[in-house]
Amino acid sequence: ASLETKITAIKTLLDEIKTSENQRTGSINTTLTDIKTASQEISQRSQEIKNTLISGPGQKQGAWGEMILASILDRSGLREGEEYETQAHHRDDEGRSVRPDVVVNLPGGRKLVIDSKVSLVAYERAMHAETEAARETAMKAHVLSVKTHIDTLSAKKYHQLDDGTVEYVIMFMPIESAFSEAVRAREDLALYATEKNVLIASPTNLMLALKTVENLWSVEKRNKNALEIAKRAGLLYDKFDGF
């Protein structure tokens, strides 16, 4: 390649890094706006979700959770088939086939699994209880339901998929108050989940986590471009030195 071609290639890479940096800055500036907008939309759907929880079967509840999860993924800036995949087949350390709801890819080959199947029936009973005693009973059932799902996810050993590349399983709870009420009722619930390789996430927490992943991929891309510039600059230096 000619000297002019090498210089042009380096200039192009520098322009790409500048564009990437501008995009990352804009992404950070809009993250809170995205979270606020997503939270407002979820709040608007809350009554529909509550009606579904009251009258719908467990499968219909799961569909609502998956719908809200899909909406958050769409807003995260991550690309399906690239930074994340849905309902993809994986194998555990014993060779068994499993199919998590969502697998998020991290730089360096690590992964996060997101599950959206936690039941909120007991939570809904607690919210509509007519007496404090009934509410307290239903809330205990809600906490037990969340804990049971944590145990179920831990038993599935998602964190051992693909030779242990999964960092954590994120247990997604599509209603903010269902998450906060459960943690308020049992303060050590989040710690209990972490010890089981499970992280509990509300819509807001999940959006923050996915935006962080998006920024990690932006940094990864910039680092690769920087390495490519260094390589091309080295070749350019060699050409000058040879001359």
C-alpha cells in the first residue's frame, strides 16, 4: 500500500473514534431520559398488568413480563443477534440443553442471563387486600414466591452455561413496586439472591444495567480502533524508516 493510502486509513480510524466518542457522550446524556420514559410507559400499562394478574393464567403473566423486557431491550441500544439473543439454546456443564429468556453478551466473552418468569399473583393479592392482616399474609406469600423463584433459577445453574461464561442470572420483576415491596418485607432478599448467583432487577435497574453494557461495548470498539491505529502507525513509521 502507498504512503498516501496508509495516512488516509489512519485518518479514517481517527474519525471513527471521534464519532464513537460523540455517540457515547450522547448516550450517557440520554440514559436518564430513556429510563424516565420507559418507566412512564410501564406505569401507564400497570393497570392492564394488574388486570392480567387478577384474571389471567401464569402463562399470560409471563407474556406481559416478556413484553416489558422486550421494550427495555429495544431502548437499551443493544442489538438482537449481536449484543444479546432471545430464546437461544445453550448447554450446561452436564451437556443438558437449556433455553434462557435472554442472554446478554459482554466484552471478553462473558454473559448475563435474564429471566422474566417470576410470579406476581401474591403481590397483586397484597395490593388489593381489604384488611391489613390479609395484606400481610399475601405479602409473605409474595416474598416466598420470589425466594422460591430465586432457588429455581439457582438450581438451573444458568451461571454454569457455556463453560462458566455467565456472570449472573438477572431475575426481572416487571413492576417496580413488586420489587421494592419484596425487598422491604425481607431486607436480606437481595443478598440471599446474590449468594445464589441471581440478581433481582426492576425495570429501572435493568435499564441502567443494559445501558452500562452498551457503554462497555462502545469502549471495546474504541479500544480496538486505537489498537488498529497503533498498528497502522507502526507500519507507517517502518515505511518512513525504510525510506
